[in-house]
Amino acid sequence: MADKVNEKKFYGPLFPLIGTWEGDKGLNVSPEIDSIERSPYFETITIDPIGDVKNAGEQTLVGLNYKQIVTRKTDLKVYHHQVGYWYYDKAKDEIFYSLANPRAMCVLAQGKAKQSGARIDYHVKATDGDKNYGILESVFLTANATTRLFEMSVAIDGDTMHYNMLMDLHIYKRDFAHTDENTLKRKI
């Protein structure tokens, strides 16, 4: 869509997500066998519009696809590559967020977007065992590093994005709150 006014109306609360985002203030807090690892990172998230999608002739979603590439600052190696979608169901005023990562895990989370002035906040959640908004993982992950809860909050204010992500894991025979957090700037 060439006309930004119509594009903004079409994508609703998802419109502010569109663009290429870069951030170098990331912090990953993850479990180790007998300790906690705190890894600073930088990343690029590319979010592109895909138009609308019709489901069963009744539901219309608008969507964005995204790709997230995360590089550890300590060794400059990519250690996380994730793809997925943001969706908006205007009729129910709901947003959905899906992800697939190379660890053989997928999530479909549901939530809301709330506007306050120029700022928009997104919050999505998925739980293990929820047939609709849940978590799928390989047999290995279920046995060794299962995810019980996924929650993410994203705030966009102009050309700044900040997110907090929580994955409640059971790993190394203990529960662990794995988190990622970063602030990014829109480049395009």
C-alpha cells in the first residue's frame, strides 16, 4: 500500500511495528547446569506487512511477518534466529504473535494492544497445554528443557521499541525464568 494513511488504518495497532529495528542493549538471562548466564547481545528485527488473510470465509486477519537475528556480544556469533508473524483480528480487537525458532519450538500467543498517546503497548501470552494459544516443542525439549509459559510485552513510542520476553522453563531439574530484554531503534 503506497498511501501511509490507508496502510495505518488497514493494519490498525500493528502498523507501528513495521520496519527494520536494531538494538545493542539486549540482555539474555538463561540457565546453565549449575549457574545463570547473562549474555549481552545486539539484534536486528525486520517486520514486513503481508496483507490480509481469510479464515474459513468468516475471520479476516491482517498480518506482518518478522525475522529476528540475535548476536552475542562476547563472541560476535549469531545464537538465535527466529521467524514468525504478528496478526490482528479487528472484529475481536485481538492480536496474535507466533514464533518458530531453530530449537524445535513454536509458540502461538494471544493478547491485546493498547494505545496511550503516541505510545502503543502489546502484551501476548501462551501456556503449555493450551490448545489454542500454546507451546509446541520437540520430544527432546519436553524431556529436558520444557517451556511452560511464554509472555512478551512490547512498547513502541515513535521510532523506539522496547520488549521484555519471559519463558518459564523447567530445565536441569529446576524451574527457571528465562528472560530477554532489549531497546531497539527503527532504521527503516
